[in-house]
Amino acid sequence: MSEAAPMAAQPRSKTGKGTARALRREDRLPAVIYGDKKDPVSISVAFRDVQKMIEQGNVNNQIYAIEVSGTKQIVLARDVQLDPVTDWPVHVDFLRVGESSRVTVQVPVHFLNHEKSPGLKRGGVLNVVRHELDLYCPAMSIPHQIDIDLSKYEIGDSIHISAVNLPDRVEPTITDRDFTIATIAAPSVMPESDEDEEAAGEEPETDSEEEDED
């Protein structure tokens, strides 16, 4: 089960642009909790907490425990609205989740053992097709990342979703094809072999005898 990270919040009785601007002057952001067949709850959260969530890459795959008016809400951030000029967060939507909830999330892919890959050691290039995977999984068991071991891949190999060991009850949202996550591509210029280097280092033969002058 994913551990819910605590996040402090305050109830918010007023809405609108004026209230939102006032909150931002206090380094707080307007937010709303919705879902699970319950009424939406308007809250505010600290700007620094949301900024930290974004910097750590936990927007879509981290469960949070938010306590509002004495009631703890287990939530997942579903949408963080950003200012189009500054890229700073300005509003957050949180989705309530329960023990039996299943959600669709984007989970980052991490590639391991680059130094052990025979293809990469020969000069191949890792071409990442998907940096994140869209997964359908229990809300309480969201993987923080999907690890892919590169140690067995050669130049020309493709890594498909079927080769990835996903956690229990976690499945890709794309089920109609065995899609590609990454490939080991050949380098644009293949490294020279030892024989080629030796041949390149040899000087061309010349006639050592000079012609006699008349």
C-alpha cells in the first residue's frame, strides 16, 4: 500500500478571483477536493507544499492525507493549474480515493544498468519512446516509478511493455498492442575495429630506390 504523505490544509468558505488573489498574497493556493460520491470541499494549501509536489514529480502518483475540519481525506492530485506566464501553480484539484479505488496515473520510467548493456557498451544509443507509462492500478498501490533493466539488450533491440514486470494488479491502459517503450539504436558512426585502426595507422609503401640521374 502506498503511504499517504501528510499535507496541511485550511477550509475555504469563499470562492472567486478576489479570494484566490488574497490567498496567493498569503502564499497559499485555492484547491478543491471532489469525488467518491461526496460533496466537493473547498480548501487552501500552502504554495510551498504544491511547489514541492511538482519538483519531486509527485503530481500524479502520490497519495496525500489532508485533514480538513477534523476529517482526514485521502486524495490524489488530479490537476494542477499553472500560471501561463510564470508557470507557478495557481489552483489544485484533489480526487478522493478509498481502499477499493482504482485510478489511471502516469508513472515515470527509470532505466537501470546502462553500463552493463552490451548494446550501449558497443556505442549504441538508448532511444526512449515513452518517458512515462499510463497505468491503471489501485489508488493505494500506485508505483512511484517503473524500473527497466538494460543489462541484456543489444543494438537493434526494442523494449516492449510485455517485457516489463509490472507490480501486482497494475496494468497498462493500452491493451490492444505490445507498444514500444525504448530501443537500442545503432550509433550514427560505428566505432572502428582494432584491425581498422591498425590499417589506418600504416603508412603507404613507397619505392625506396631512387632513379639514377643521367
